[in-house]
Amino acid sequence: MKPSKDIGRLIEIMAALRQPETGCPWDVQQTFESIKPYTIEEAYEVADAIERNDPDDLCEELGDLLLQVVFHAQMAEEQGLFSFGDVVEAITAKMIRRHPHVFDRSEADTPETVKAQWDAIKQQEKRERTARRAARGIARDDKHGLLGQVQRSFPALTEALKLQEQAAKVGFDWNAAEPILDKIEEEIAELREALAEKKHERIKDELGDLIFALVNIGRHVKADPEQALRGTNTKFRRRFRHIEENLERNGEALEGATLARMEELWQDAKALEQQQDV
């Protein structure tokens, strides 16, 4: 079987891999649940390639992510649930439906009015989906109320951000970023108290409150907390690598270096970055 730019070839390959008699033993035994972690991982690897500005890796990682879609669709087709074609049809129908200002008639002509229109269409879709589930006798899930629209499966930082965005739509929000700084200081004080008490459950609870408040200020200053933290992670990797390289260059072992020595090299890495930014 030869490679091709036609999506049909990828679907054929996936079907061949899933053949019980002649396919790949590993692929054959997979389920939606077992593949789910790989799907999430591939999405993160796409984000990583974007952040590294690496188009070659981005092309490859997008292919890996597409494979996950094809994999799930193949398993669904085997169970008589839906096919890859159904997935494509569903998303194309959704895009047309949610963009009446492009494909039909609509007065939405600014980013703000388009966003409001999008939200209104999503709400209508949700009502129709709920009605269809009820007609099929499918019990309603736990997505009650305004915040029920936020998926629990999101990474915690993303979930916190989306919960706050939903609450803000009905006015449950600060009008500026400055009061949130006061809230952060309040949460830090409460975390200090919990640490002094040495009560693990309260420490965990107060730490969560502090992180939630930090997410909130990120939202107000339009700095996505997930991306901000990923940027810091990249910076930490870079600076820690500077420590490793300098210790190795001087014949010192990382495991034997004192905290003071590593902090000295950390500050050196920081100073070099600041010089480059000038």
C-alpha cells in the first residue's frame, strides 16, 4: 500500500490495521478509552510544534492528530455508530450553520457581533441536542446550569478559565484586574495559615483557590494562563539546561552541585536572556 495525499488512503490503512485476522495486534485491541490519552497527547504535541515555530514538526504532528480522528471513526464504524464521512459531514454542517454572516444572510459584521451570534447558535444547538436525546430515551447528563456547558475533561487551568468566562457573561466578575490582586494576596495569606497549621487538605484547598485567582487575573489582562505557564515551562527548561551545561563544562556533577551554585548559574542564565532582549 502506497502513501497518498488522499484522505481515503489513510482511512484504508486504518481499516487494514484494525482487521482482526490480518491487522496489527496492538491496533486491533484498542478501544475509545485506551486511545483517548494518545488523542490528548497528540493535541499537546501540535501546540508544542506551534510554540517552537517548527513547520516540519507541525505538519507531522497534525498528521498524528488526524490519525487519532480516523482511528476513533474506524472503531465507531465497526460498531455501527458513525463513519469518518459522518464526522466530516457533521463539522461542515456546523461551520455553515454557525457562520450565517458568510454562507447566508446575517447582520453580524464585527468580531463582537459574530461572537454573540456564535454563542446564540450554540445555545440553540444545545436545546435541540437535549430534545433529541430525550426522544431517544437517553438520560440527561450532569451538565446543568450555566457552568454545565464547561467540559470537566479540560485541563484544570483551561476549565477554570472557561468557568470564569461563563460566570462573567452574567456579571459575576470584577470590573478591573486590580481587585483581583487583592484577592490573590488574600489567598496567599490563607495559604500561609494552612501551611502553619500543617493540614494537608486545607493546604491543597487554599492552593487551588490561589491558582484559580491567578487564572482570573490572566483572563482580565488577556493572557491565557495555560499558554503563559507553558511559556514559563519553556523558560525553565532553557535556564536549567544552562545550569547543566555549565556544570558539565567545569567538570562538576549536577547531583553534587549545591543549591547556591545552581542558583548562581540560574541568575547567570537570566542575565544572559535580559542582555539578548535589550
